[in-house]
Amino acid sequence: MILWFGYAALGWLFGFFLDLCFGDPHWLPHPVRLIGRMVSLSETGLRRLFPKTKAGERTAGAVQTFLIPLTCLAGSFGILYLCFWLHPLLYLAVQSVFCYQILATKALKKESMRVYEKLRQADIPGARAAVSMIVGRDTDHLTASDIAKATVETVAENTCDGVIAPLFYCVLGGAPLGFLYKAVNTMDSMVGYRNERYQYFGTAAARTDDVLNWLPARLASWLMIACAKPLGFDVAGAKRIYLRDRYCHKSPNSAHTESVCAGALHIQLGGDAFYFGRLHRKPTIGDPDSPVTCKHIPAANRLLYGAAVSTVLLFGGICAGILLPLLLCT
């Protein structure tokens, strides 16, 4: 049992370094794409199965929110159990690859820096196309500043959703719990909208995602604040804006890391945006001390990497403190 947990700890650590090295190659089959396919297919089937009423759609969404994460949890656990039975080193290798695929540190940086390069070249149509790959809002009429702001917001929010929260759950329960989180987070990004189609169907996914991100969002925020000064950012501003604006969002978690980023970089994020052709009124986050430009994108990525490394050091220390005494006693 100690060997199982020891290799699980090494698995998320190796997975993190694999993610930093290789990111998300487009040619490599990715489990999140499979989860997305499961979400689409199950939505079609469940909408046919349940009545087209508020209660019926909420029930259908709840069934989806139960079945897909459970399938991801059970499927990945079964594969890992078989690998451990065959050979512990095979288990370690598969655990590492699974954790690597759950994380999105380098992919987030890579995609956001594509936007940066387009903006730096004053290629606004190209920047709109690039940012449309990483945000859910309408991008056809965004200005250069709007594009930069949307990109910084995405990097800041996904510091939790794409890195810290998946790491948190991989540490707690290995890749199976990491996949459960990733399934819920993917469902929230696909059906967790407050529009006519998903207002009721997506309720369960959105609320479950809120619950799972509650602690990681706060952990990520304080780790970002802690690494702000060593990275050359305003730690006092990061903390002040975080404490003031961390609830300036309909989601109980999304504004936490965004407010830290806004305070550290002395910029204002949030505000109104168009989604699916409709204007959504949103509060602002931070103070407009300076206009948001493309230079803030690599700055946000530095905060992302600082928080990611801080998380690994924190969790690695905790795991070592638990496992080493157990190994010495055996």
C-alpha cells in the first residue's frame, strides 16, 4: 500500500514536469477531448430521455454530472490497478502520463503567447482568431486592449482551473481523482452557461464545479500573492485587490485568481462582455492604473508558473513529510 501511494506521489510530480516539457501536442490523443465527446453524446441522450421541463432538464443534468465523473474515476482507477498488478513501474509510468494529461501549464502559456505574438505584430484579426481558441466570449469585434484583457483573464482564471486545482486533486487521489475533477470542469465549460439552452440542464455541473474549486481557488490565490514579490510584482497591491474584489463575479471562485493578477499587475480586468451575441454585464476587478496591453500577457504567465512551482513545492513537502516516516518504519 505504501508503494502504491509512494508511486502515486511520484506520478503527479513526474506528470508536472512532463507537462512543463511537452505541453499538449495536438497530435497526441487527449482524454479531455474524450470527456468532451462523452458530454455531447450524453446530453443528446438525456434530453431525449427526460421531459423538456425545468425539473426534467435539471434532473438530466444531474444524472450527467454524476455519471461522467464517476466513469472517468472508475475507468482510470481500473487501468491503474491493472498496471500495478502487472508491475509497479508500469503503474508509475501510466500514473505519470495520466497526471501529465490532466495538467495544462505549458499549453495555457503557449496558447496565450500566440495571442501575444499576434498583438505584438499588430495583427488584430490574427489575435482575435488566436484568443477565440481560449475564451468563451465573442471575439469578432474586440480591440487590441480587449484581446489582451481577455487573454490575461483566461491565464489568471486557469491558473486555478488548469493547474492548481488538478494538481490538488492528483495529490489527494492520484490521476483518478484528477480525472474526476477534469470531467466536472469540462462539463462546466460546455454546459454550465446561464443561457436559454443550459440554464437548467447545466445547473448541476456548474454547482459541482463551484464546490470542487472552492478550496483550490483560495489556495491558488494565496500562492500567487506569495510569489508576487519574488517575481517583481506588487505583492501589497495583489493582496489588497484580492481582499476587495475576490467576489466580483457570479461564480464564487473565478474572481479570486483574477483579482490577484489585477492587483499585482496594476490593471483592471472583468467588465461587460458579449457571449453568443448577448451582452453580459459583469463587475470590474482591480483598478485601471494602466491600460491592459500585450505586455501583461507574459507577466500573467510568470504569475502562473510561479504559482505552479510553489504548489509543487508545497505539496511535495507535505507528501515527503508523510511518506518518509512511513518508509523508515517499514
